[in-house]
Amino acid sequence: MSLLSWQNQSAAVPGTTADPAVPVPLTPLHMTIVGALLIAVGPISMTLYTPALTLLTRVFATNEAAIRTTITVYLFGFALAQLICGPLSDRYGRRPVVLWCLGLYLIGSLVCAGAVSVLMLDGGRIIQGIGACGGMALSRVMVVDRFTGPAAARIISMMSLILSIAPAAAPVLGGTLITVMSWRLLFALMVIYGAVLFVLVWQFPETNSRPDPLATRPRSLVVNYAALLTSRAFLGQVVLTAFAVGGFYTAQTLSPFILMGRLGLASPTFGLVTASLMVAYLFGSLATNRLLRFVSVQRLVVFGAVLVMVAALALGIGLRYEFGVAEVVGPMCLWLFGMAFIMPGVTTAALALFPRNAGSAAALMGSLQMGMGFVGSAVAGLLPDAVEAMATVPAIFGTLSALIYFAANRNLLRRPT
């Protein structure tokens, strides 16, 4: 089924959940487009900005470690806030929580655009991270609110496909703009993107038809997160994305200092190189969307996990010898190609385990991903050499992601699919 053929279908079609209490129909096409734009807030805020990292070391007369913190604190705010916005969305609905998050994102972007010091930039990036988390945490759970099974997996896969386009263009645009204009324009563009999204979400229907008035009570929060953290089935799924996403974000944080600082790539060239990563994710999403018609979701996840592990090992080994752009970018492209196979299956499997607390489940899943990105970036910051850090931390994370997933799901993997 093509994306365009979904346009006239509502959430009441076969393979989706229909609830009489839901007054507004939601087509897969509408959900896919808005969901993809929401998820893209986080990656765009990373990829549009990364070409300016080495420039900012000169602008603020500081070192690489200080500028790296602007990525680390962004990931910290992103990870922490998801634990809150998930339960809030279970209580008050997805739409109002996303709107509040986008409002914070706009404020953070404005602070960054006017930053006069690294400390002010750090503050703006934390607010940005808190605001950006709503889109990533809740867009996928909005899909699960209205759609189930293969239908949900297809929508999430298509969201991933569309998601790859904007982050692919963002580093090219960012790398070009900082050569002819101020780096502050990058954050001005984020303000515009956030404002457009705010309008789109304002017009979007609420998907949570069964809000839980107890979801935000302290006792309920503890009970809900305890249930998630003690569920072997849930952790057996999310551990894969936590380490895989965290490892990749760590590599992405370090890549500008290696590709531009050590290998001497110009900002526009770095933008083109970074765009190739998202092109790899695009091809992976296209392949996943096609293969979902013939291959089980579980087999695609296993295949993606193997690709991530191979990419991690290639990165760890290649950077310990004489290396060039290919030894850095090649494994990262393979890593993202594998991630495209992982995300739809893991997301639908994990969230389906807790339909009444899907917001909390999605929030914890996203928080673990960004939290591992924060941990990886923080650990990498302890190593004085960026090359050594990139050859060590992402390689360990990527390898562990697959090994722990296979160990946690060994019984499930033996079953015929």
C-alpha cells in the first residue's frame, strides 16, 4: 500500500484501532507527515548546528571540550524531560503537551540565537532539548494510539523515511550558511521551523481517547515506571535502541572535530558528508517499508542489529590506524542504515506491551536513547583525544546494543517467524 493511497482512509480501517469516543478521523497520510516533522525537530537541531561547532571554538575563544558541552547538555535536557512529558500526555493528551514543548523549543532557539557566551548557549540548548523532546517522545505513541500491528509499523517506517530528508539537507544548509552569514542564522531557522510546527500541531486532532487522570500522581509515576523498568519484555526491546542511538549520537558529537578539525574538511563539505548519513537512513527506511510486506518485523530488527554491530566494530578498528573520511563516514552510514530496520519493529513491540501507559512507555524509551547519548558524550569528553574517544565509546555502545538484545531475546529469536 502506497502512502498516497492512505489519504482517504481514517483510523477506522482494518488494522487500526477505532474508538467511538474519538470524534476526529485521522488518516495515515496526515499522521505520517506531521509525525515525521515532529520527530525531525531533534535531529535537525543537531545536524543544522554541527557544522558550526569548530567555528564556535574561535567565536567564544574556548576549546573543543567546552563547545562539545553544548551538545551534551542538549541531550541531557532531551532525555530528562521525556520522563515528564510522557505521563503528562497520558493525563492531559498528546496535543497540549506537544504544544507546550514546542513553545519551550522556540524560547530555547531564541536564547541560542542571541547567546553572547558559551554558558548562555548551554542554557539555550538545555531549553531546546526539553522542548524538542515532545515531538520524538509522542509522535510515535500518537501512531500507536490510533493504529496497530503492521499498519502502525508501516506508518512509523514511512515517518522514518520522511524524517531522513530534512536532517540530510540541514547540515548542507548549515555548512553553507556559516561560510557566508552568521552562525546565529542557524538558530533563527530553528525558530521558524518550530513556529510552523506549532501551527500544524494546533490544527492536529487529539489521539489519546482515554486520558488517565492518575497518570501524573507521584505514586502512579513510580508504579508506571517501575512496571516498565521491571518488564523483561520491554527492556529486552528498548536496550537495542538505547545503546544504538546513544552510540550514534556520541559519534555524531565527535565527528565535526575529526572531519573538520583533524582531516581539514571545509564547512560546506562537512555538510555534504553529514548529509550522506541521512541518505543512508533514507535508503534503509525505503528498504524497510518494502520488506515489511514480505518479512516479519522481528527478522528486520535482527538484521538491523547485526548491521549496527558491524558498523560499530568497523568504526572502532578503522580509527585506530591511519584513516580518512571513508573510515569515519562509511561505518556511520552503515550504522544509520541498520537503525532504519530497527526502529519500527522495536517501537511497535515495546509500546504494544503497555497500551494504557503508552505515553510513559514512549517517554522512557526515548529518554533511555537520549540518556545513553548523554552518557556516551560525557564519557567521550573525559578522553582528551577526539579520535580515541570516537574509536572507543561508540564502538562499545554499538556492539553492546546487539549483544544484549540477542541475549535478552534468545528464546524469542528461536521461534519461527
